[in-house]
Amino acid sequence: MNVEIKGGRVVDPAQDLDRVTSVYVADGTIAGLHDPPPHWRAERVIDAHGLVVAPGFVDLAARLREPGFEHKATLASELAAAAAGGVTGLACPPDTDPPLDEPGLVQMLKHRARVINQAHVYPIGALSLGLAGQTLTEMSELAEAGCVAFSHADVPLPDTQSCSARSSTRERSGTASGCGRRIRTSHAAASRTTARSQRASGCPESRCRQKRSRSPRSSRSCARRASACTFAASRRRAAWTWFVPPKPKACL
């Protein structure tokens, strides 16, 4: 169907256009501005004098009432109202009931909008689970489901550090073992390893114990030697207790 929109103020920021002219539309596609295309014959003429002709507007915060608030409005009524006002795209905040914090809810919303086919719907995912401000959502999965951004809507975020800390702890707990994770050996194995190293290196701690068992020595001298040997042994034990295994090739 050929439609001529005649005498309106055409505003198009993409083309730096702002003037009074006519727009020629053929089968839903703009076929010409100001001058009609060749062999043009309009089947419908719309008088747009005193009106603005522009590309579709985008509402960045449109409450579509679904899911959870169908008693106020429905997705069909909201999209119809948007199309009547020249809004062809709507960004939906996540403060629905339940909030848009799961990929299934986002996919359901986009499917309903495609069936109604009145305007484009761009879901905004919830920043935290249930908008509680405690645990971050799986934003990568929500983005794959169709979310274009993430927000907390009108709900305040009380503690950003606590929210990020909980999420980082959850990510660390889900990592595969062996990929650079420190493994602590048992205390008994570390003690046996330390004892063998002391005997091999001739540690003075063992000699001090032997001398004290053979003949009485000065208590002050023995105490100094015992404390020095204990400190040296504790340092060696700490060095043996923690180790980092080599990273497997899959984690490089």
C-alpha cells in the first residue's frame, strides 16, 4: 500500500533533518522524501500539517505490568498505548512480580511481546536476586535471554560491597579444583617430613635433646637453644605445609 504523509514537520536526527516536507511510504518502507518516487500513485494521503513526523521513540522505563500486576494493565494494553503515542520501543524495568532475575521470565516476556506485535520490548534484568541487594544475578545468562541492561529499578541497593563479596565467594566456590588452588597437607605428614629433614641436616634441636637426656646442662642455655630450634622448625614446617600444584594445561 502506498501512503503519502503530506505537509508534516519531518525530524530525523540520524540524517540531521528538520524541515516541513512530505514522506512517501511504499509497503511499510520509506520510498522518498520531499519528491515522490517515479511512477508514484498514492492509495492513501495523510494530512500532517502542524504535526511532527519522526522515527519511533523509545521509552527507557515503561512498566508493562506483566508479570504480577495484571489488575492494573496488561502487556497488550500497554503496547497498544505506546504505539498510539509514537513509541515503538520500550525498555521494561525489572521490578515486576516476580522480578526479572531468571532467564525464563525474560524469555516469556519477549515471547508475549512478539505475539502481540505492537512495539519492540527490551527487558532490563535485575541486578541482584529478588532485588534484595545481596547476591548478584547470573547476568551473562540474562543477557543471552534478551536483557539489554541491568538495573535495581526504584529499589535501593543498600550495600554494594556486600553484594559483590557474596557473588565473588560463590564464583570461587564453583571453580574447578586443581586450577591454581592451594592444597594444604595434613599436619601429621608435615611433621614427619620436618623430622626427616632435621635428621638429614643435623638440626641442633635433636642434638640439644640428646645432650639434655645424657647430662644436666644449664637451664637457661637449654631454654635458648630449644626456643631457637623451635622457631627454625616452625619456619621449615610452614614452608612444607602449603604448596601450589602446577597448573594443568586446560587452565593455562
